[in-house]
Amino acid sequence: MSVVANCPSTKVELTLSATNLKDKDLLSKSDPCCVVFQYVQQGGRQGWKEIGRTETIMNCLKPEWNTKIYMEYYFEERQKLKFEIYDIDDFQNRNAPLQHQDFLGRAECELAEIIASNNGTLVSPLKDINAPRSRLVIHAEEIDEGQKEGLRLHIHGRSLDKKDLFGKSDPFLNFYRLNTDGSRQLVYRTEVIKKTLNPEWKPFELSVRQLCQGDKTRDFLIECFDYDNDGG
């Protein structure tokens, strides 16, 4: 992609998830992270440039990544994207060198393909990996920069169900936007509170756009999970 001056554009947000990833760990499940590249042409040079990567989710073959990828969508430009998924061994290092990680598959598409897909969601088989059922799910949404309204939330839990056999639960929350086609979209994940049935999560902010696409009459979903190193 080479950006043309004054080319009309809009900001978009990409949300990523995957299903049926290959298990590369012997004694547990893979710890997947998705790395996003854009094909760029600048100053006579061209090639793939990393534009973002998700967090690593431990022991999970069907991750829903919380990290969003933000980029500009140029209406008159072809914007080629590449998504590579890795099993990250050093999961605490967000910028872990990819050549030292186990490869879990790749998908390529153009940004316009995602936006033109039903409900802005493209499901792509993963290539270059012997896992024919592996899929990457990419959801694109235009960011309404005029929608500034938001919520500040401070959430407590009381007398949660004990899920761990030898101790208390390690709860966290997932917030989902409910789409008109019946699907749901992860918009936020809280931190994990260790060993408690009465958690108090740190205050955080969410925009009305994230939760319900600006429609205050639309429901959203909150689910509480016990974190047990299996990706939730």
C-alpha cells in the first residue's frame, strides 16, 4: 500500500479470534498470539510491516483476543493484510522474537474484504499448517470519532461459585457486544483476581460505541469465568 495524499479514509478497529488451533505443547495446550502485518510500499521499498499483535492467551485452542488492532482504511487503496498465529513460549514478553516461537498458521486478505463481509466479519482458513479445521475470525468496525460518550465501571462480585477443587476461584469478566445477527463480539476483558469469591476489579472505562455500537437500547453481555490456565 502506498498512501495517496487526500485519499478519503476512515478509522477501523479489528477484533480477532480463532478456532481449532493446532496443539504444539506436549503437556498443555498452545499459548496463542496473533501478529498482524500490512504490505507497504514506501520510498522504493516494499514488504510486510508489523502493525500490531495481540496478547498471548495461555493454554487455549480457541482464543478470543482482547487486544484490538487499529488502522486507517483508505477507500481507494488496496490494503493487503497478513495474520500469523504463534504459540508463544515466553508469554510475558509481548515482543517475543517470532523466529523462536511455534508457528500455528497464517491468513491473508485485503482490508476491504473484511469490511465487505457479512456483519464485517471474515472467517479465513489458516494456511501453511497441517490443521485443516483451524480458522481465524476477523471482525472490522468503523470507529465513529463523533461518538465520545463512555462509561466508567467499578464492578464487585459477591459469593461467587467455587470452581477450584483445592482453593478459591480466580475470577475475571468478559464483556460482549451482541450483534443483530445473533453473534457476539468480545469488547473487553478484566484482569484476573486470584483466589477469591468476592472480587473487586479495578475501575475501567468503555465507550458506548464499544458496548452497543452507540445504541443505548441494545443489550450487552457480561460473563464471569474462573481462570485456570486453560484460556478461560
